[in-house]
Amino acid sequence: MAEADSAEYREHLATYTSFNKLVLFMILWIVLLLSCMALGLVGGVHLLSLLLGIGGTVALVVGFAVLS
């Protein structure tokens, strides 16, 4: 019985950790998106905001793929 509880706990912990990483990724990506939109629309730095958005998205995806 204790082994079943332990295995269930490990599975729950893995799911919880994965969900936390997904939420953190989405929060960081939304902040990046809003920053790039502010630079492009209000700041008038269109090309820089485009490059920052694409580069930042790639960096986030690679970072989360490598670190997990």
C-alpha cells in the first residue's frame, strides 16, 4: 500500500512541476509579447521589436526545452 501511495505521489509531483513550468513559460511569453508590442506601437522601434519578439520567443522555447 505504501508503494502505491509513493508512486502516486511521484506522478502527482511530476504533473505539478510540469504545470508550473508551463504557467511560468506563458507568463514570461506574455510579458515579452506586451513589451514588444509597446516598443513597436508606442516606441516606434518596429524592426527592433520584431527581432526582439522572435529572438525572445526562440530563447524561451530553447531555454525551457533544455532546462526541463
